Amino acid sequence: MRDIISLPLDTENSLIIASDNSGAIGMKEHDHVQVSYESVAYYSFRVAAMECMAAGGEPMSVILHNFCGNEPWEELLKGIQKGLTEIGMSKVPITGSSESNFALLQSAIGLVVLGKKTNAKVTELVFSSRIKFAVIGQPLVGTEVIEESEKIVPLTIFQEVCKMDEIMVWPVGSKGIFFEMNQMFSQVRFTLEMVSTEVDIFKSSGPATCFIVMYNSKQEERIKNLTGTYFHSLRVSNV
């Protein structure tokens, strides 16, 4: 099951609601990961935007819930704007609110992306022996996100893959690749023996540093051309 809510707007379009949270990451003394607030907001936006686009939505608004204090607000907006610019949507409006009455010991934000989906867009596939899987990017978490950023699949590549027809795209979160695979199909359950890949399928992917793509074999060359060195084969035996 996808981490989004889809609400019909009319017979042709639906509203896609996707969100992400970040805690104890920022510039406060007690934060577990010390990183700029621009990076905090960028990666939180990245997660919510990827969930939205994977479900067929085109981001049309961003809502920021800021618990870091008033001072970081502009830097947080800068991080969101960086992500929007990467996907060619710099004009998307951003709104939100800050907790200014009380100061927290650790940084925290919540972020919501609202998107619009054309109902004709197919974002789910039926599992079969003809379907192939791949992981695009590497699972990274914590300080690895900053120190090994070259392994993170860019939003631009993710966006281009999402535009393809007859594929299924699934961002990987903190519970890892194997967990996400078992959320993709309501009547299919994978075991460890069924899955073979060079990537750690149990490691947290933090702010969606990688994603799973499911596709027909005829599309593999195009996907490899789009994703380059970020492509990692994910071999799945028949269920």
C-alpha cells in the first residue's frame, strides 16, 4: 500500500496527499545528526514529492510544519525551493507555520506535498513472471546521506522514470527495500530466498535515497539509459 491518500476531485482527476517527518536532524545542540536546515527541508520535501509523483501526482502545493524555531524558516524554505527547482516546478506555492511559543530541544519538521493526478495515469502493475525489478540508487541513512551523496538517485532521474508508461515506481523508506517490496502487492509475499541483488535490502533508505522500479523486460534498456550507474538489478524468482 502506498504512503499517500488519493481523493477524487472529479471524473478525470484526483488529489494526491503525501507527507514526511524529520526529527532530531538539524542544528540544535541535542540533534543526533548535525546538518543545515536547508538540507533537512530538502530531503523531507524529496520524500513527500517522490511519494506524490510515484502515485502519478504532479506537485501543486507544499505545506511546512516547522518546530525548529522562527530563525530557520527562510533556510527551510530554501531547501524546499531547491527540490522544486530540480523538478522544474519552482512556481509551486509553499505555505506553513512555525511553533514560536515554545522552544524544543531538538529540531523537527513535518512536510506535506499536495499533487494532482490524471486518473488515466496507471501507477500499479500486476505481478507476473514477465515482470522485472531494479533498485535505483543506494540505501543511505544518517550522516551517510551527506558523506555519500553521490550514491543518492537525483530527483530529476526519478521524475523521468515516473513519466514512463507501464511501470510501477516505489520509493524506499526507513524500513528498507525488502519491506517495501512486500507492500507493493496485496496478494504477493516475498521471502528472502526469492530475492537476489548486490544492494542491502534490509538497510534503511533514509530520505528515499533509492527507489524500486517494476517494468516489462522490453523497457529495461531505456531504464538503464535513464538511470546509468544508479541502476542495480533486483532479481525475483516466481512466487
